[in-house]
Amino acid sequence: MSAAATTSKARQNPAFGLRRNGQTPDGVVRNAVLVTFIIFLALYPIIDRGLGLQKMGAVPGILIFTILALGLNIVVGFAGLLDLGYAAFFAIGGYTAAFLTSPTSPLAPYFQTNFYVAMILSFFVAALFGVILGAPTLRLRGDYLAIVTLAFGEIVPRVILNLEQWTKGARGMKAIGVPTLPTVQNGQVGLYEIYNQNQTEWYYLIFTVGAISVFAIYRLAHSRIGRAWMAMREDELAAGAMGINLVQTKLLAFAIGASFSGFAGSIWASMLQFIDPFQFDFSISVIVLAMVILGGIGNTWGVIFGGAVLGFYDRILTSDATSWLRGIGAAVDLPVISSVLKEIDLTNFKFGIFGAALVILMLTRPEGLFPNRARALEMKGEAGPEAGDAITTEERTAAGARA
Amino acid sequence: MSAPAVTTPAAPRRAASESPLALELRDVHTYYGHIHALKGVSLNVQHGEIVTLIGANGAGKTTTLRTISGVLHPRQGEVLLQGDRIDKLAPHQIVLRGVCQSPEGRRIFSRMTVRENLEMGAFARRDAGAIAADFDRVLALFPRLKERLAQKGGTLSGGEQQMLAIGRALMSSPRVLLLDEPSMGLAPMLVETIFTTIVEINRQGVTVLLVEQNALMALNVASRGYVLETGRIVLGGPAQELQRNEQVQKSYLGIE
């Protein structure tokens, strides 16, 4: 539909079409960047080994956070519901996996399952909690909704902390089930659990889950429910007048958005082999939301990019840059600067630098790096110049006719 | 929402002949919290009619439409569609029963294209063939929209947005069309175009309940009318009679 629409538009107004129809230099560059990025992600473990980057310890974590950002993008980007407590679903996903697979779980004497079953169940448990959060907030909008979700994000880790008899509280839960992968060991192909330190296997497991998530989200965005979300985001009252079931549509946004973080949480818990409530504090919600905003709210590829960039900054760049600066400090040997540089620890300034960067971004490019087209219009204010023209011409004609 | 009473969303649409009244409000009281907005409104619309509801700002015109379309629920009284109560249904269920509202202030999806807006209008329907036919019908009614199918809704002029809002409502294939202030903010020329189209829509078999401040135009196209004042119907009757009524002339037609 949009392909036909774009071509007819291009015919009417070439200047307008140039920007839009994807065959422009701009579009080619964008697609090339995208393809390169996907190939880079798919081959990253090999690249890492080849170049001796030694970043495989950090990269799976970045991917998990990117999946979180994709899930949050459904709630915030597609449906327009601001959620500040997204880490709660991450925690719920992680603890679901722990409950179902860990020998320290209170369920251990009665029921244990393997990682994959636990992962799928944590998908549904997180979705259920999405509905539990969504149901009382149905009538809330904007700021009020944000406050309730914020509270939810604070309550969940606190409940986990205090339900000590089940969750082990602050001591956390250990020995969470590990996924099996078809691998060769001792010359035999079989399903073996991922050996804890084998980050490449973790990487590809998460990459696969991420790819499935992207595909699912892409299909969702272009489905009936996706259109209902966008209509609701634009104008709830009008969406209701079109026969969209607002209750159902909102609850589905919360449930589906939460379910992706359920996935992510279970993998996170299994990869770390340990979870406690402190891993899911407010800063997680904020970072994930920042990933969504940085990349461009509502745009799946933008969000993936935002997740990669912020994850890279958070987990790799700050510590690396610290050692670079220290190296420089040692090398230059200047009186004051050297001693400062040698002592510096950028990881302490992580949030400060990040905050400043976010402020600059919001001032210069409020729609994010790769905005969803509709959303960009929203941010820049309604109509372009052509609308003004249309109104004035029409009003003039009308006025002329009256006179 | 509180809609447990009747939960068959895709209730079969009944033949027009079953009940003589397309729409009926019986002693409807609607509140906004503690504010008593509708104080016993009773009115009816017969099949194939254009009925207009006129009144000043704050008289309760929009509240009446919202009560019909299910956005608000009456605390007392009944809303009947072809003799069936709909006052406890959710808005989307009412759309499925063939009542669609073109809301006040147009409220088109400004970031979607004209085509996408019209497609959203058919959201509740699944009959692809009939939707395509209705799409053509709407474009025939509003040729201006045909020229602008790929344009973003927000870039349309006020008149075009109104056409889009009505067209979008028609895409749900309603049997009763609720129009809230279609003339609002439009140049007189365009108001005439819109009203001509409303008559044409009605001629194609759609029952219309028209809420208007522009009483002159509304009474010209309607067969009957009601006058609403502070939540009460104070006058009702054939449109020509209302046009001759001294009180109506003074308050709403600007004739001294």
C-alpha cells in the first residue's frame, strides 16, 4: 500500500518523493549501513577473535539490553504509553527462570524444568504481569501513567527482596539452568549445556533469540494490532470511534512489551548464574528507555542501533577509555595532567557523561538518531510548509468566492 | 470498561424494517463526575432521516453523541438502536453494530496518510471486498481526498480534514452516522460543500444525526430537529416548523 502511495506522491511532487522513496542516495546509504551492521553482528565473535578485541565478555549483555529496548519500544514507541518501570518485567523474567530451574528455588522439590521451557514460561509470566500492571492504569495517561509504572518498577525488586523465604532475598538465587546447544564435544555431536565461559555460544543463542524477536516485532508492527497501537498513540478518542477496543489494545501492548523482557530476563539470569534484586534497579529502566529514545522512538532498527551504541558506551567504552587516558597520562609525563590522568576512572562519571550527551541529543535532535517517520513529524510539530499553503489558498478562494 | 451485559460483539445487523426507529434515547441522564450534563434527554431518529440537534455551547450536544457512541454511559435512561439497548456497550461494540461517529474537531490521525486514515475507518470490518467498494464510494463523495491519498492527514486544510473525518467514519459502513459540528471552523463555501455531501450520504441510505451550532444550515438539510438547552430538550419537531419558531429564530438563527 505504502509503495504505491509513495510512487504516486513522487509523481506529483518530485522534491517530496526524492526524500522518501528509498532509491535516493540517502536510502541506499541507509540500507548499506543496515546490512553492514547486521553482518557485523552476525560475525562479531569471529571479528572479535580475529582482531583480539577481547570484548566477548561484555557483548552478550549488550545484546540482552537491546532485546529489552525492543520490548519497551512496543509499549512506548508503538502504543505511546510511557513506562518507567520496565526493569520490573526483566526481574520477573529472570526470577521465573530461577524459580523453575534453580536447585535453590522453593519449587525445586516439586518441579524443575530445563532452560528452554523456563524461557518460554518466563515469556508468559512476564506477559501476565504486564496485564497486571496494565489493568489498573487503563484510564491513566502521560505523566500519571509514568508515575504508576515508576512505582511498579520500584515495588517489584522490593517485593523480591522481602519475600526472603522464596527468593532468598538479598542473597540472591544461584545455579540457574543453562541452555543446551548442539555442539561437538570429544568428537561427538550432541546437545550439551553451554560451558559457562563460552561467550561465543551465549552470543549466538542471544543473537538468535534477538533475531526472532526483531522478526516478530516487525510483523506485529505491520499487523492489525500494530495499526491499532499507532492509531491509539495518535488519538485515543478517534481510535475508539473507529471501533478499536482500547482496553484490549492497551493491555496487549503492556503484555507483549513485557513478554520480550521476560525472555531477556531468563537469559540474563542463566548467563550470570546468579540473580539478586539489586540487578533490577531504576537505572536499568532508565538506560533501556534511553536506548529507545536515542535510537528513535517507534523505529525498530533505530532502537537496535540505540541499544548497541548505549550498551557499547556503558559496558565497553567507559572502562576502555579509562585505560587509554591512564596510558596517555603515563606516556606524556606532564606535571599536573599526568597525575590527574593516571588517577582518572571514567566509569565513575558514566552517568554524568551519559546525561550530558542525552541533554545535547534532546536539544539538537529530539526525534532520536533514526526516527520513525511519523514520530518525527509529531516531534517537530504538525504540518510542513505545504499545509500552510493549502490552507491559505483554500481560504483565499473561499474568500474570493464570497466577495 | 463496564460492558458485561451484552457481549456479542458481531451481533447480526437487523433488517431496517424491524423497528421503525433507527435510534432512540429515552430519558437519558449523563454525568461527568458530579456534573449533571444531560437531564433527561429523549429523542428519536427514524430510518433514513437526517435529524439535527442544535443548541448553544455547553448545552450537551456533544455529551449526547458521546452517550450514544458509548464513550459515556448514562446513569439513568436508555439508548436504543433498532430497539436494542446499547447504553451499556463499549464504543467498539457500538461501532460494530453500525453506529459511527465523526468526532468534534475532526480528530483525524494527522501523522497517517489520507489512505491510512480511511483504512483505519474500516478497522472493525473484515469484509475486504466490501471495504474496497466503500473506499471507492468515499472517494467518489470527496474527490478532493482522492488527489491527496498519499498526503499526511495533518497537512490537509481544515475543509479537507473534515471531509476525511466524515469519509473515515463512512468507511465503517455505518447505518447511523453521528456528525459532531462538521461546519466548525470552515469557510462558508466549504460548509455548503460539506452539507451537500451530508445530504448525498443520507440519500445513499445512511441515517444521520447531525449536531450543529450552525442552526441555519442544519435545519435546511434536516427533516426534523431538536433544540437542546442546558441538558434538556426544550423543543422538537419538523425542521421547517423549527425554522419558523420565534424562539429558535431569535436564539439560533439570528433573526430578530
